Amino acid sequence: MLTLSAYVYLYKMLNAPAEFASFVIIGGTMVAFWSNVLWNMSAQFYWEKETGSLEVYLVAPISRMAILLGMALGGIVNTTLRAAVILIAGTLIFQVPFMLQEPFTALLMFFLTIIALYALGMLFASLFMLYGREAWHTANLLQEPVYLLSGLYFPVNYLPFIIQILASLIPLTFGLDGIRRVIILGESITDTWLNVAVLVVFILVLLPFAKFALNYMENLGKKEGRLTLRWQ
């Protein structure tokens, strides 16, 4: 909330349009889900490896993606609560304007974004499972660049064109842009169909790729003996 407040007051000082404050509140709400994907899903196998319980999951006769999905859903209650508090508190404190006319479109955009992010989290989990601490530092390194590229606190179209191309590789960029356009600007499904199509493409690409990466990294880790820690 302190970070969101800083951006809101900055926009007020610059006499920016009122919807910029709404952009900040919606972006801060989605930060909660991005953190859940990055840490409660991607890093889960790393933490299990550190505690010596990763092999218990690996011998279970179940899909690795199902395990990760269960772990993510286990933390979805706290994540949703955190996001709801940010959204409600930010709306009441700063009196930001919303023009939601199609709730179904907003929900569709939200769920497509979450599915695409979870698919990306499963892909990252394969790296965490094998590389451990190196992937941990990489995740820490990527947090702020993702905040910048996905436009969590400002519209992405204000970035240089080359940076916008890089930002288009992140599902959160299209999801957040679509959610804002529907909730804040009052646009419809016909105005945001491109965002929906891109998110569907992300899902269709990332889910199979994540399954392949998890199987490949697990087999590679078994061959090289890198799935357990010595003396555990």
C-alpha cells in the first residue's frame, strides 16, 4: 500500500489524468497474484529440495503439474485476500474512478491472465527444481524488471517501442492491459479481443512447454544426481 500510495501521489502532483491512479490500484492488485505465481509455485520445488522432501513428491504417481497446481491453489486464498484488501482499500482511500460495464469480460480477462501466469510459473518451477539457489537469485533479479515491463504502475504504451516488444513476452502485460481497459476505461470484449487472443496463445504454448520442461529437468536431475542435497 505504501508503494501504491507513492505512485498515486506522484500522479496527483504531476496533474496526471484521474485514471492513472486507477491504473496503479489495479496493478497493485495483480502484484499479489504475480508474487503467488513466482514464489508459491515456481520456488516450491526449490524449498522442498532444501528441506529434503522433494524426493517424496517425485515418487508420487501423479503429474508434477498437478502438484504445482495444488500448491498454488493452497495459497490462492491468502493471495485473493491480499488482492481484495489492496483493491478495496485503494479504491476507498484514493477514490479512483472505474467504468466497469461488462463484468463477464473483466472476469474472463482475469482468469485467462491467471492461467497464463500459472503456466509460466510451472515453466519456472522446472528451473528452480534443478538449479536451486541460482534460480532463486534469478527470480529476485527479475522482480523489478517485470514490474517495469508489464506496466504495473503505468500504461505500457508510454514505454519506448523496443521495450514494448520485450514487454509483450510477458503474459501479465496483456492481461493487465486488458483488465484495465475493461474496468477503468469501460471498453468491451470487441475492443479487447486482441488481449484475449494473445492470452489464449500464451496458455496454449506455455502449458505444453511447462510439461516438457518439468519432465526434461526431472530426468536430467536424476541422471546428474542434482535433485537431492548431500547429507540429507
